[in-house]
Amino acid sequence: MTILAIIVLILLGLLLLILEFTVIPGVTIAGIGGVAMLIWSIYLAFSTYGTLAGFVTLLVILILAPLMVYYIFRTKAGRKMVLETNIEGKVDGVPVDKIRVGDTGITIGRLAPSGKARINGETVEAQSTGSFIDHNKPVRVLKVLANKVIVEFIKTE
């Protein structure tokens, strides 16, 4: 009867670990329960059948668990769970040949502290130096970065 209990604990523990890896994200009761069942099965083998049976059970679990995870993710259903596509999109860059430090422009929307501005006929992502800048206000370019420009409000008096 104890051998059956050990085998059932191993199978349920491995099933809960597969459930943890494939269905339930993060560390949940399924993963903790699976590990607990595997440890309990090893404990039962050691306490009931001795050292040799305990180490055999431990070895079986240490071989079966990684193999099962490996083969689950090799199946057609397992491959659908793994992200295999590459993201090929990229952020629009600032045309550095058209926008230079010191150029002036106007805000298209409110910069709070970032938004859109039109500088030298180009609409770019702009970020203020910290203060909010309202819509249709003049700005000066302080720094040109790869994906945005840093601007300051030009006070007109």
C-alpha cells in the first residue's frame, strides 16, 4: 500500500508542477503543493523502505521532473505556450540631421512633462525640463536624444 502511496504522490506532485509551469503563472499553491508532495514521497520511501529505496525515489524524481518539463514544452501544445516571435517594431527616432540644439518650435499638445512638439517642420516626442508647458507655446531645443528632444519654454514678454 505504501508503494502505491509513494507513486501517487510522485505523479500528483509532478502533475501539479506541470500545472504550475503551464497554466498558473508565478509561485502558487499548485507549485508549493507539488514540491511538498514530491518531498513527502521521498520521506515515505526513506522512512518505510530504508536508505536505498529513499535514494532511488529521489533519483527517479530528479530525473523525471526535468524530463517531463522538457517533453511537455516540446509537444505541439507546449510550443504554443512559449513565445517564439521576435518583436521587430522600433521607436521612431528623432531626425538628428534636421533638429539641432538651439532650434525653436511650438508645442502641439501640453508637455506634462512630455508630449509632442513641432520643430523645423518635424513632429517629435518632446520632454520639458520639468515644468509643464501648455499647448501652442514656443520652445527651444536643449538636447537631442535618440528618441526625444529636451526642450525649455521660451518666455515671450
